[in-house]
Amino acid sequence: MTAPGSGSHDEDAVGKVYDARLVRRLMAYVRPYGGLVASAVLLLAVDGMLQLVGPLLTRHVIDVAIPAGDPPAITRDAVIFAAALLLAFGAQYGETIITGLIGQRVMRDLRARIFAHIQRLPVPFFDRNPVGRLVTRITADVEALNELFTAGVVAGLGDVFTLVAIGALMIATDWRLAAGAFAVIPLVIGASSLFRRAVRGSYREIRTKLARINSFLQERLTGMRIVQLFGREQSEARRFDDRNREHLESHLKSIVYYALYFPVIELLASVALAVLIVAGARRVEINALTIGTVAAFLQLVRRFFQPLQDLSDKFNMMQQAMAASERIFQLLDTPEADRGADHPPGKADAQALRLPPGVRGVTIEFEDVWFAYDAAQGAAGDQADAEPEWVLRGVSFSVRPGETLALVGHTGAGKTTIVNLLLRFYDPQRGRILLDGADIRAMSVDRLRSLIGYVQQDIFLFAGDVATNIRLSNPLSDDQVRAAAQRVGADRVINRLPRGYGHELAERGASISVGERQLLSFARAIAADPAALVLDEATSSVDSEIELEIQRALSTLLEGRTTIAIAHRLSTVVEATEILVLHHGQVREKGTHRQLLERGGLYERLYRLQTGRLEIAPGTVT
């Protein structure tokens, strides 16, 4: 039975603009690049000081050099101004390069950390969370943090420094004109506050729509064969267009807010300039102020409002980055699957996972196991107190080295769930699962899974070469990989590929047939010489000739090993040591093929339905 999936693409509400706890966690990723941060701040400080050079030189030229008729002084000031522009260009270029480098490195480290964490999360987490949401976390949310570091925090410090420097110079030059210029600042702050509130919801909506697009794309691209098979191209295109249009509309809302905000700030800056011109002209008439000072003030005011406007935008960027970091760290704080790492080594692992000399298998026992997917996923609200929807009810059995246990029953009877529990994709709510007498929850998950070779009916191969797909994480030599392929007859298929074991497979192994993929999965399962084999209708996708060859290979491979076989075709398990008949999560019958037929129960009816006869059919476990 497959675990039901659930989950929503809706984003959490945007949190606080500044959260010291989140900032401290973010700084942990910035700390390794402290030297780059210091260099960027220094360059920003230099750039801020150079912003003062132009207005000061303007006042000197108008008030001193021109009235004195001193062309060399004018030339000297022009050269100094040109040099200041070149230095400012260099400082801005260096700051842009360095902050971009900081942002990209932090983004790389954070994405690597998220991906490593996601790989260690329990399977129920993926039942609850759609792929689109997780992709959005690693892409869009991390990109928001990149913007924070490249154009946010460090550049914001530069803006603050520039504001302080220009404001101090304005006050020192003429405090009356400075007061007139500062009078519009409350209006700027009010407009910025309205802008932030308006765009906050828009940004949240953009991320929600993006998560839905990512999820829709992932599902349709994965199932493209079904889309084309049933002629749903136009229908799916319309559905994608709806989601795409919603995303566009969300973006257009934010564009409208920006289109209103920046002209308003420009208008307020123009008002400030007009006030300065009117007030300055009257004071020039009475010789209380020089023309050079007014000209310098006009430049200073223009430079003053630019970083003030930028700070408001960076304030909004900070808010979005805090919301993104909250979602990212919420994901990183999700508890990882219990991998047995906290248990002292040498106890359970030594008892259950060290095989005696000459013994290739392990004893697998299920003791009164009960399991429900809704309980494993963590029911919420009123469902939390309700009786779980049990998939397995009191299942008990044991299989010893050299034995083969077959699991049969209708779809949804719980056959695959037993395998999921054995591999610790889930843990039972009641009962125990033992390997050689030790509870598997007290073992290292990595070691546990290394003992079990699993051949699935739905084969998953990664994009990459054939040898890597057979080897996976096992440190096998090329000779061992070839030997594994030869033992199941996969070498004949591999040798026909253009580059043999080095042939690059397409995503999910789409460049080869289903039967060829299943042969590779057999080679992968037995390459590490596992103590137990789990076969999920393992030869359902191969032709009769290859199936016969695999059966011959299995007769050798299964010797001494513990085998659990899930069977839909009952004719393939007639030689199993024991057959368990599952019905609605319970073991209704158990015994050999002959015993179950003679009993005339559920198994006999299933066998009659499939074969139309009662005599024993030759066959082997597959």
C-alpha cells in the first residue's frame, strides 16, 4: 500500500522585519567570509566619502575660483573631481564584485546544507510536503537571501554611512537649509511604510504561485508519457497557463507598487529642491548665503534622497529575506530520520549485524506489528485523537537464513508496507521488527539497509553511467560490478550499449527498456552481496527468456540468504518456504503452496482466479 500524500503550497505568513535569532543563524554562513565582508564595508565607506567631493568642489569653484579669476584652481578642482569619480567607480565596482561573491558563496553553502538535510528526512515528511514547495525553498527562498547579501545588508550599511556623512556636511554648511531639506523626510518615511505594507502581501503571493508552478511542472514532466498517451497536451497547457497567469498577476501587483513608490519619492525630493531654491534665493539676495553654497546644497540633497530611497527598498528586501530564512530554517529544524546514530555502537549492531562465519543470511522477525500511515505522518486537529486507519494489524512472522517468505494478497493488503517497515522508511506504532533478535530501531539505518538488497517493481535509475547505477554508494571495483551484472545476465544488455558500463543513461533510465532497467536493478541489489533480498514482483517486466535466466541465477543467489518476495502472480511463489496471505492488513493464512491449496481458503480462491486450476504449477520464487 502506498502512503497517501498531502500538503499545501500556501506560504507561511511573512514574519518580523528583523529577527535577531534568524540573523545570528544567517551570520553563521557569512562568518567564513568575514574578510570579504570587511573589504566590502571599507569600499562602501570610501565611496560614501567620495560622494562629498563633488558638492565641496562645486562650492569652491563658484564661490572662490570664479570670482578670483583663477583658471588654474578651476582646472585643479576639475582634475580632483575626475579623480574622485574614478575612485568612486573603482570602489563601487569592487564592492559589487565582493558582495556578489559573498552572496553566491553563502547561497552555495546554504543550498548544500539544505539538500544534505533533505536527504536525511524521514519518508513521512515527503508524504506531507509537495515537491514544488521543497524546490521553492532551495531556489527562490535561497535566492532571496542572496539578494540580501549582495544588495541588502552590506549595501545598506553603505547607504547609512552615506546618509550620515551627507547629513553632517549639510548641517555643517548651513543648518537652516538642512532643516528645510529634512522637513520632507517624515513624508518619505510615511510613503515608504505604505509601500512596504502593500508589497509585503504581494511578495508572499508571488512565492506561493511559484511553488505551485514548480509542483505542477515536476508532476507533468515526470508523467509526460501519460500526458501524451491520453492526449492531454492542450488541457495541461491550459492548466499551466492558469498558474502562469496567476504568477504574472502577482508580479504585476508588485510592479504597480514600485511604479507608484519611486515617482512619489522623486516628487518629494523635487519638493525639497524647490524649497531650497526659494529659501536660498532670498538669502542670496541679502548676502546671507553664497551661490556656491546653494549649488552645493542642491547636489547634497539629490545625493541624500537617493540612499534614503534605497534604504526603504532594502528594508523591504530585509523583510522578505527574514521570511525566506524563517521558512528555510524551519525546514532545517525538521528532525532527521532516526538513523540509530545516538545508540552506543557495539550493542545492537554487534548482536544483529555481525554475521557468523559461513552464514550469509539473517533472521527477520515481525512481532505483533501494527502500522497506520496517518499516524506516521502525524495527524492534526480532531484526527489526532481518532483511531488510526490501520494498514497492518498484528502482523507476525519470521524468516530464517536460506528461507524464502512470499507475501501475497490483493492490492492494498499491506505487502509493500511490510517492506517499508523492514527498511525503516517508517516505524511501526506497535510491535517490533527484529534482525537476529535485535530491534532494528536500535541499529544504524545505514548498516541495516546495507544488509538488504531491494529489487523494486517500479525501477528508479539515476542519470549517469551504468556502472555508477549498479555501484551506487558501495565501494565496488569495476570487476565486482561486472561480476554482479554477469550473475543476473545483465552483462548481455550492457555490452550492447554504445559505451558498455560507461554508457550514460537518461533521467530515470528512460533511454533503455523497462526490462533492461529491471536487470540493472537486479545487478544493483546483489552487487554488495546482501544478507537479505527483498523482491517486489521482480521479474514482471522481463521477457520469458531473461526471466528463466534470472531464475537460474536466483537459485544460486538465494542460497543461504534470507528472502522476502512480494508476489502478484501466485505461480511464481509455489516453491517458497512459506507463503503469507494478507487481507486488509492481517495475516489470514500461512503455509506452503500445497498446504494452502489443500486448505481451500483465500489463497486457493486467488490461485484458481489466476490460473483456473488447482494442481501445483512448476515455478520458482521471483
